[in-house]
Amino acid sequence: MTFVVVGKKYREFGQDCQAVSEVIGQVLMLAIVVLAFSSIAMLVFSEGGVVNPPHTPKADLQETIDTDTNTVKIFHVGGEAIDLEDVKIVLNINGEQEEFNVSSDGVSCSSTNNVLMVGDNIEINTSQRGIDLNSTDTIDMYFVHTGSDQVIQRVMLQSGNEEIEMEEHDGKSLFDYWITPYPNGSAINEIGASSPTIKVDEPKDEQFIEFMPPKGSPGSKYEEFTFGINALELGINNSFNATLKIDYWRHDSSSDDIVLKLNDGAPDNWTQIDKWEYNGKPGSKKGWVMDTRTIPLNGNVSNNTELENIKIRFVPSTKSGSENWNKALLIDFIGIHIKNL
């Protein structure tokens, strides 16, 4: 006997089952496409594939610059060997770029197999390109691995901060180059607040670090400067003469006592290197006056380690009970001059 089921429920069941095979087919096609692309990706990214990135050597380089002979030297002091065929050296001189490689005019290398290894060095003589290096130039160096297009090392060779003025020193007129806290050092006060070091990089540039000395309590307020000196990069011998110079503006009688202190890296070992007084009454001198102090550091800084760790504190104060009106000081410039012996 045969039963025939008819009615609304039968029709709905039949409608729900009509597209099942179509959906399954689409899922299978999508799975096939995913598997195909996965197989291609495995071939491309596997060892020996076309996108295997070139290796960038890891090396420690140190540099020196001599503006008198227009030379830059780069020393390999540690790390992996570097194939010189994959290297270019970029000097950015006052914003203008010059590129060099081992085949460039004026470039020589101590290596005999075109591979820079520990102990080898590269020397660049920029005068072969018609470029004279001056102590006023700002010079950045980029040591670039061309194979991977990565910078192995970037360093500032010279910050270009030079005070151009003729002055008598040991009976001779000199153009003095001064290392200032800008850009590698710091300027921090007694509560740890920092000031932009560019404010003390050039004299008479209308940029200052303002200082309001306290009434009495000498040493309770100060401005502390570091210089971030790298003796090797700057070509400083371990035997040198060092001189500190500070320019500041004072108004009328300003501070009564000013002390300069030096620390060579030993914790809390501060040495007073200069002290001077102003005893004038308010109004005895009209307006702002610039004052300069120049202090030899030979007895306090005797080697490169002490020079690299040097800190200077500028410590003004007013006498107890004196008026603090118009006592502000404007620190305009601070720098260290080094002369190799």
C-alpha cells in the first residue's frame, strides 16, 4: 500500500533541501583554492626562496675626524667581517650628502682582501672630492650595507659648535673650538628639571638658561652641565690641555657669590674650581652686562676617562638678608676647549 503525503509541511521540507548540494560545492571549491595558495606560499618562503632577505653584518665601528687633513677614519673594533663590495659611506656635511665606497677617489683601506675585519680601517680624504672640512661644519656619517639597504652605524662626527673669536692665550691668538652640552650633553637643575642644551651652544645668540639665585644658602640651587664627550671620536689624546669657559649675563649687581664646581665621575666628589663675588649695590650698573670666566682644568681633569665623565655646576647665591630684586642670571654659553699635547 502506498501513502502519499501532501500538504504545507511537505512543501516546506522540500524547499529547504533544494540548495544543499550547491553550498557543499562552493565550500569544496574554496578549500581547494586555499590549499593551492598555501602550497605556493610554502614554496616562495621556504629556504632558497626568492624573498630570503640578505644578512646585515653586526659590527662595532669607531670613527675619528681630522679637519686639518680633511680625513675621516673608520675602525673595525669588533663583530662580524664586512664585505666592502656591499658597503657605502655617506657623509652629511651641513645638510649636503656625499657618498663614498672603496673604489672612490681618496678612499683607502688597510684590508688586503676587500673584507673589513677587526683591526682594519678605512680612511677617506674628502679633499680628493674638492671638499674641505672645517671645525664649523656639522658632519654626520652613515655606514650603509647596500645588500640589505640597512645602516650598520650612524654617528655624529662633529656638531659644528664653534665660537669664532680671536683671543690671547699664552701670547698667541687662537681660533678656539669649544665642546658644549649640545647635542650630546645635558643641562639639569637641582630638582632634576632639564633645559634645552642648544640655549648654551652659542654666545650672544639671544638664547639663555635663566637662573634665579636663592637668598643665602649657597649651593641650594644650581645648574649642572654634562658634555657627552667621546674622546676617541673627537681624536683627543690621553694627554691634553683643557679649558672651561662660561658666558653669562647679569643685571645690575645680580648674584653676590658665584661658584663653579667640577665632578670627574666619582660620586659626590665635587671640587670648587672658581669663585667670584659682586658687591655692587642695585642700580650701580645699569642694564644687562655680559661676564666671561675662563678656567684651566689641567689640575682637575687628567685623562680621557675623567674628561668623558666631567660635570660642571654653576652655583650662584645672594648674601643672607640681601634683596633678591633683579638678581636673575642668564647663562648664555658654556664649553670646554681641548688641545692635544
